[in-house]
Amino acid sequence: MPAEVTPGAGATDGDVYRAAARNRLWSRLDAAVTAYDGPLATPLVVVDLDAFDANADDLARRAAGVPIRVASKSVRVPALLERVLARPGFRGVLAFTLAEALWLEDRGVTDDLLVAYPSVDRDAFARLVASPRAAGRITVMVDSLEHLAVIDSVRSSHAVPVRVAIDVDAGLRVGPAHVGPKRSPLHRPDQVLDLARAVQARDGFHLVGVMTYEGQVAGLPDAVPTRRARSLVVRGLKSASTSQLAGRRRAIAEALAELGGLELWNAGGSGSIEASAEDPVVTEVSAGSGLMVPTLFDHYRSFSPRPAAFYGLPVTRRPGHGMVTVHGGGLVASGPAGADRLPLPWAPAGLHLLPLEGAGEVQTPLAGAGADHLAIGDLVWFRHAKSGELFEHTTSAHLLSGDRIVDRVTTYRGHGLAF
């Protein structure tokens, strides 16, 4: 076990506190692994249930009574989906593929599933329309007539209606500029109403909801210590976006009122729960990353991070003074390529990636004050940049409570699934 490593000259009290907390985590994880008598293949993925549950409570507090739909893309472990759905304030799953939604429904994880993205998976649609039970529990997403045509192409009968929600662009528009995820082509109320009318007029479809995901609010950190000027700009962007979107949501809701009531209006994400929940049009918010808190969610004004997911890699080499090499580690997150998508050596404190090598598929060199205290075989614990993507690299996750591993649960990969 390495000696505690603290920041050097010029370090603030906050730096020292954070280093000490990371070293305490290292000791806790080391004790849990030492005491555990089950299989421990690496990357050894651990979810800290104490942090996970505390994060769930914080999300529910921030939602202020508005139900939270769990974004499965950010979890990808059925047992953890079931755990959070059993807590007050959470209801239903926001799935990332139709095939995943069908699997979760069949397994009994929940009877309320909303697929977050339009699908062209004809095999999955054939299974959906062949099961009245699944079709009554799963809502699919559309933003064009072509999506309806895909569904119709796999059925000879309209006896089983398909539940449909319309995905509406929630980006900020300033003149010709568009800030936010490039998702739906539907922006104006008249565009949404035209598609809604088409859905209602078509046999075999039931319009039940709308989604407006404001990724430019939910997914951008706005309190980055090393980027104070940029963070101020992001805060201004978020404020403008929230204000504009509230007006557009209201206008769209008024336009759709002529067609009757909707069951759901989904919005938000872990970084924007408060703003979304305050909108009277919104009936539910979504969250997933806020349960695990990966590194991309470290610097938000709206909540304090409690990292809950870690993966351990063993030291296999000592190439020189102040350096070690661990086995594996190249778990790079999706999105725009950059340093913020790389995994972060977290515990013990005092380690960093090398700029010319980064995180490697087979081995990852690390340097820093913590390296000389590590022995061959010791585990170094990393955090991933994006929440659910970590679990694509392992068949199981170990659940930590206190300083004990209390369970080993299967990920989607462990179930032989790749959605």
C-alpha cells in the first residue's frame, strides 16, 4: 500500500483535502479487494453504493417532486437500474435502443420505457408489434414520417398500436446560429403540430408524449476552476437557453392542446434537473450520469460531485523513477476528441497520464509523486469520463458498501448484450 501523497509547495488547503480524500478512497478500495474472495479480473470495476445512493437522493431533491426517468445509457447494469428505480422519486427508464427496451421489459426491470432516440431496427420493431404487452409498456421516439414508415414496413396488421413520442429540438437559436445537440429537425410549434397530426391520423400509432432534451444546459460544466472565463460564458448560454426553451415549450404545448392531452413531456438531464423540473409543461426529467458522476460531471454549480464508479488496473512495470505502468487503461470516452475524454488516474493521488502516450489499450504509463510508493501488483484506480461507457469494458461490476465488496453483478456485456 502506497504512502499518502500530498501536493507539494504552493498547494491550497483544498488541494490537500482532495488528495487526502483520494488516498482514503485508495485505502478503502484496497481493504475491500484484499478481503474479497471472489473473482477479480481487471479492469476491476467497482461501484460505491454509498456514493451511488447519496447521488440518487440528491437527484430526487433537485427534481423537487417531478419524477426522474433513469437514463440507462449511463448505467448499463440491470441490478443498478433496479436499485435506483426502487427509490422514491424515480419512475421508468429512458432506454437508448429499442432492443434494449425490449430486453428490460421482458426481464421485468420496469413496465415504463421510453426509447430516447429514433430507431430503424426492423427486427426489434417486429418483436414490438408482436407483443401487445411490450407495445403497451414501451414508447418509441420519432421526429419524421420516415420513422413511422419503418414501423409499418414490418407489420401486416395494425391490431397492436405503437406508442409514439415526438423528439423536438431544444437547442438555443440566436439568429442563424444553433447551440446544442443536433438531434431533431423539428423546432417550431407548427412543425411539431404537423407531425403530431400525421401520427394521430395514421392507423396503428398512439401519440403519448414529447421530448425536449436541452443538452447544452444538461451536459456542459459551468464551474471549471481552470476555465473561469469559459464557465461564465457557459452560464450565460445556459440562462439564455433555459429562458428561450421555456417559451417554446409553452407554445408547442398550446399548439398540441387541440389534439388532446399527452401522457408525458420528458426533458433535462443530470446537469439541468432544477431548470427542467421548474417548467410547468414538463412532467418528468431524466438523469443517469448524476448517479455515477464521471469526470465530465465534476464541475457543475448545480451539484457537488460524489464519484461512484471506479476501475482498478494492476501495476505491471516500474520503468523508472517516478513512473509505473499499469495493465490496460485505454478506456477513452466518446465525443469530441480531447484530454477531457481520457480516463483520470484517481487513487492514490499524485499520478497522471503522460502526454505523449496517454491511456493505452494494453498498458498505460503513469508518472507523479505517487508512483514510487506503488509495488508490482498494486491497483491504481481510475475514473472514466462518461458514465455508462465504462461498463461496456467489463462483464461484471463489484458493489462496494463501506469498506466491503458486498455483491458482484452482471453488466449488459456480461449478459452477452451489445446495444
